[in-house]
Amino acid sequence: MSLLLGTLLLGCSGWKAEPPSLVYDGSLAEDPRFERAAAAIRGGQEQNLALASERIGVAANPDVPVHVLFQDLRDEDVLAQTWREGDAVYLAFSVPALVLGYRDERRVQHELVHAVLRSRMDPADYRATPKWAREGVAVWAADQQEIKLDQELRNHSGNADAFTRIAADLDTVESFGVKDYYAAGMRFSWLEERGGEEAVRGWVSDVLSGTDVDAAFAKRSGVSLEEARERSRAYTLERVEARAESAGWGAYKATAEDPEALAAFVEEHPTSPLVPDAHRERYKAACKAKDVETCLSLATELRKDPEAFGRADYLDVLCREVGALKRAGRDDDAIAAGLDLLHLGGEGLGPKWGPSIGHTVAEAYLSVGNPDGALEVYGRFMEAEHPYWRARTRFRTALVARQNGDDALARRVLKELESDYADWLQEGKEGIFRDGEVAEFEALKVAL
């Protein structure tokens, strides 16, 4: 699990000689949103670390300090991460994620549990501990079991055989994949039900003392390992079914493709963990249908609870909002929001959203009479990952440059378009050109 890093921190051998800087001096260092978030994190670090230690019954090693870092990691799926280097543990936060307003306090607590355990264990022993055990106890300690279970139900919201799939996932916990966080966490919830919080803390103590993970689990559960696995599996399935019923999972599954039915679902199940998904599906449908009022209203609603989403889904919400602002005629707002996202999201916006937002911002610039601003934004996407966007960017640049009196630029990019993207022009005209643009393209060729 994670918060932020500038490069994916694990195992960077260069840091063994020179630890990472604890001072953030990136492009967002003076952004007041970063300053506020960093101050809150630093101010609460000691208390939060103490809470993590109390939860698992062991204090961090005072000889292995836990340092907080802020870095420009732009992976859309990464929010925070811990690792150990030498005699220190590092907890890194993503500056772009923090500035975008994306926070997940339980994930921070999850990472602090890892930090405590890393400080107490030899790095080789930590890595040798099965991942289901490391992640499971962190999920339990951060009270993420229900959140992870809700995520699993949401992941299967459109599957008629969801329970069969979830049951099958419970049999793969030892091999551990991204879908197994909830199952691993629920093992420790079952252990807590057997012997209280002290049973889990006792397991942690046993493992830190060198006891085998499975042997410690059997010892603290009071039954054989095989029986412990079977009982925890049955315990988890009971809770999956109970949670699905209380969340209205069956009703959601039946309405997931109908915006009106989804709105009714929200009214009937206002506390369901599926409500954020219902809002998001309605939001996507409204944006696609260019229902600007509904789109902006739902965007405001979705912004209230960023912890309900993965970071990629949260970015999806913010990106669609830029287009809705443009369609609402709020060009200045669309420019500000779009440029902010392009600056903060960086590569994390991916091959789709980056160019799409860029073109929306450029169109907004044109609407307010600023072709130079539009050309500057188009220039960022001349070498976009997808050839569609490279071709469309050249067409739009040529058109705006011609209108702006820069025939040299217009000729250059038009030549590149016709020579390097001839197949796209012939086979994908309807995709590259939008309403009325084919005629504009032909007129542009004649004029130049």
C-alpha cells in the first residue's frame, strides 16, 4: 500500500550511500495547499505513530527513526509508501495527491504499522514474512477491513456470480494479490473475535520473537492451522454476505447501467458503501450526455469524499469536471482547473486524460480570445503517447496558428500531419476530425 514517492522507492541502492533528502524543493513547494497538508501531517506524525504502535502492541524501535518525506510521485495508483534504508524508515507522501485534495487517513495508519514493524525487524526478516501476514495485520490495525470488503463488493457489483468469485479469492490468500487485502485483514478480524485484540498483539509479539507466522497464528487462535484457515474463511464469507445485504448489493447490481435507477438506489440506501459508485456512474453518464448541471452537481458531491475512491478514480472525477466547466461556458474556471490538473497529475493522468484535458483547456483559451495560450497547451501534446492525439494536436495547432497569423508554424505542423499521419487521415478522418472540421482541414490545405 502507499502514499508517494518520486521514483518507486523500494531497493534504490544509491540511497544506501546517500539517504533521500527530507526537504521537499519540488515545483509545488510554495503551493499553499501543499504547505497546509505537510504541516498537518508533520504535526500529527508523533501521535499517529504512537496510535499505530498501541494498536499492534509494540513500539517503534527508538534507534530506527521514522522520517516523513514529500516527493513528486505521479503514478496515478500510488498515494503513500514506506521503506527502510539503513538505520532509518521512510514514509513518503505524494505531493500531487495531497495538493489535489486526496487523503486517506486509514491508509496513512496502515503505512505507519508497516513503519513500526520495519523498524523492529531485520529487513531480510521483514521481506521473508509472507505478504498476507504483513498486509493483513496492517489492514486490521488501520480498521480497513470493512473498507476493503466494500471495495471487493464494488469490484464485483456487475457480476452475477460475485460470491463464487469472492469465495475463490479466499483460497488464494497465501499467494497474495491485490484482491486479497480484505481476505488477509479478515483473518485477523477472526483472530480478534477468537481472543480479543490481545490475540493479534500476541501474534505480532510471537513473530517479532522469531516464531513462524503460521505457527503463531495457530497458537493464538487455539486451534490447528488448518482449522484456523477454514474457520476464518467461513467467518469472512458470512460477513461478505451480511455486508452485501445491508449495502443493497443486489439492488445496485440490478440498476448499475441506469442513471435514474441509480439515483433511486441512493435515495433508498443513503448509507450504502455503493453510494459513491452510484454517484460516479451517474456522473460519467451525465458528462457523456453533456448534462452539464447534473455533471457539476455530482462532481461537487464526489469531491466531498475522496477516500471513497482509489486515486485513479478520483482523478477521473476531476478530469471530467474540466469538460463540464467548459460546456457550461465557465471558460476561465475550466482553464484554471485544467492547468492545475496538468501540472499536478503529470504522467499520472495517462495517455487518455492528459491530452483530452489539454485540448479542453486550449478550446477554453480560444473561447476567451487567447490563441497564444491555446498554442502553448497544444505544444505539450505534440508527442503524446497515442498517435490519435499526436495527429489531432497537429491539426488543431495548424488551424489556430493560421488564424493567429503564424503561417510558418501552420505549414510545418500541417506537413508533419500529412507526411507522418497519412494513414490516420485516410482511415480515421471521422475520429480525428469533429463536426465541421473536415471542411476546415481541406480549406487549410488550400490556404497554405
